[in-house]
Amino acid sequence: MSGVALIITFVLAVVIMIVSISKFKVHPFIAIMGIALLLGIVVGIPLKDLPGTIGGGFSGTFTSIGIVIILGALIGVILEKTGAAVKLADMVIGAVGEKKPELAILIMGWIVSIPVFCDSGFVILNPIRQAIRKRTMTSSVAMTVALSAGLYAAHVFIPPTPGPIAAAGALGLGNNLLLIIGLGALVSIPTLIAAYFYAKYIGKRVKAEEELEDSKEVIKSYEELVKEYGKLPNGFSATAPILVPIILMALGSIGAALKWEGTLMALVAFLGSPMIALTVGLIFGVILLSASHKMGEFNVLTNETLKVVGPILFITAAGGVLGRVITTAGFVEYIQENASFLSTVGIFFPFLIAAILKSAQGSSTVAITTTAGIMGSFVESGTMMQALGLTTPLAAALTVMAIGAGAMTVSHANDSYFWVVTNFGKMKAQDGYKTQTMVTLIMGIVAMISIFILSLFAL
């Protein structure tokens, strides 16, 4: 199969996959793997080659990013359970001040969500949001939207959140996560600014039920939360599991750029690889767990983390399978033959694919990993990255950002985070569309515009 028929088949396959996940509630792993198999048969991949194609796409994902995702998730859980996430929040409030509560909660959410899932992060920080709101007499909705936006930006743009790590690995940047972290932070700036002003705007027009509650009850809830952790860890202990891996990866990148040699370079390269850097971060996390007298919970926390990460790993691997089938089917060759047309789409292509997947099936992580699997590695021939001319590390990093921007556009009723935000923010579902859905739409568009502007100078 070739030409227009191949394109139509691919589009139909994506539509069927989306409908299966969103309407018929088929698990994303089953839906993606099933579609990959059927697509391979329909487009004419020899049956004797199909198992190898599927196996190669599946195993390749685990080889590149599996351990990194597990380590990053473990660090996040430890920060959550030891109260380090709450300590990080307090540090941000101290730096920003209570006169700008929306900005404080926005930055707080952004920092906490770097290692912690946005859903968990909202639950963790919600009592603090309530306490700050009552103390400063700020709009509940404005605080809810600001917190949600801060958490969401880091969730889709910055490792060690599994989505960006998976995308970086799939696109060939598994050993250059520092570049992804830096670009993610840069793209977050205009995205968060837009979210901040929208939070201020919508907070004056939508009211939440909790604005009628007694402030004393909320303040008590905050203090009780802190007491649950006992004594909160100090600033170094709370930040070390995050900052130490970043510093090690930075040294690795600097050493490679400056072409260090000998034993020093070998050591820096070893410690700067994402897997080892995050292992060191996990060691600091274990020390934090021990200092908090919770080492007895480490085995339970690990089991809980693996249960959460397992589906993400399998969905990520399934996305790699779909990408391998698409490549083998000749879809990329057809795109390459029409490269002049695609050059007008460029960096917007992964954004549109991710946005369609996100809006249709709800999960940002599924949208990121599936789109990244479709794009393929920038260093491999015959991938969508090659077809679009995105063939440099910086182009691949911008593609990761574009996928992240699409994967936040938009959060609505089929997204679990939508219900976390509306329920904990005590808003009606219809108000959720005016707040959560609209802010994610604005964030996605602003982020993509920023990425496009960066691409004009960098590509």
C-alpha cells in the first residue's frame, strides 16, 4: 500500500484508536497494540516480519527510558511521603511572599510537579492553597487555576516527569535530558505568565463553594497537614533529590561540550548519564526517608510506585510499536516524497497530533508517549523526524516541547486531572470548562507560539 491510501489508512487507524480509548474505555495499551497489529496487517507488512517489528519497537523503549522513568517516579513518591514537597512549597512562599498568592501557588505547583505527578501534586498542595487563600482573602478560583496551571506546565515539559522523559528517549535524546529540562523551563515562562493573568481574570467571574467556608477550618487543615509529617525536612534535604541529578547531568553535558578527557571525563560522563544521576538522586531520597524515620515504608512505597509506573511504561512501549509499524509500512517514505508540503507544517505537526490525542482520550502521558513513538528518533533514518527535517538535537528538543504543548491542549471531562481540580477546588463541572479547560487551551497555544518563535532562531 502506498500514496493517499496509506495516509487514509493511517488516519482511520488513529481515529479507531482514539474512539476505542475514549468511548469504549479500552485500555490505551491494548488499543495502541491492537491498532499497531491491525495496521501492520492492512498495509501489507509481511506476516513473518510483523512479530519482529512489534518486538523491536517494544523492547527499544524499555532499553532507552524504562529505568529512568522508574527512578524519577520513586523520587517523586519519596518527596511526597516525607513532606519534602510541602517544604518546597513553604520555600517558594517565603521567596515570593503572601502579597502575590496566585504567583506563589503557581510557582509552587511548577516546582513540586517536576518530580511529582500533577494529580498528586494538587492533592498535596490543596490544603496550602486553601490556607493561603483564607489568609490573603484571595479568590478561590484564581488560586485553583494558578495551582493547576503551575503543576500542569512542569508535568508536560520537564523531566523527571515520565511523559517528557519518554518523549526524549523516543526522539533520541535519552542521554541529553539537561537540554530538555532547560528548554522546558524556558517554554514554561510565557506559558505560566499567560496562565497567571487568566487565573486573575477568571477568579473575578467564577465563584467556588469553598469561598463560603470558615477560614479557621482551612487554617487548621494546613497545620494538621504539617503535623502529619512531624518535623519537615530542611531545605537541602528537600531539594537534594531534585537538584543533585540536575547538577550531575549539567556536568556531563559541560564535560562533553568542553571535550574533557581522561579519568575526569569518564567519571563525569558516568555520573551525568540520566540513569546514574537519578540513581544518585534516589540515594538522597532514601537518606531523606531514613531521616524522616520512614525507612520501614520504603518497600511499600516502591511497590506502589511500580504499580503506577508500570502502565506508563507499557503504554510508552506500545507507542514505540505503533511508530515502528508506521515506519515499516512506508508512511514516512511517502511523507519524505512530499517534504515540500510538510515543510510548511514543520514543528506544528507533533503539536497537532498530540493535541488531537490529548483532547480525544484525556491522558497527557498517553498523548506524549504515543506522539513521540510516531515521530521516532531524530538520528534514525526513515522516521517522521527525518521527514520533517528535524534532524538536530535542538530540533528534537523543540519537538519534545511541541509534543508537551499539544498534550496539555485541552483538559476536559475525559481527563482525570480535570476532576481532581474541579472537585478539590469545589467548582461545578460547568465551571471547570471555564477554568481548567480554558486555561489549558490558552497555555497550549501560548506554549506552541513560543516554541515556534524559538524554532525561527534555532533551526
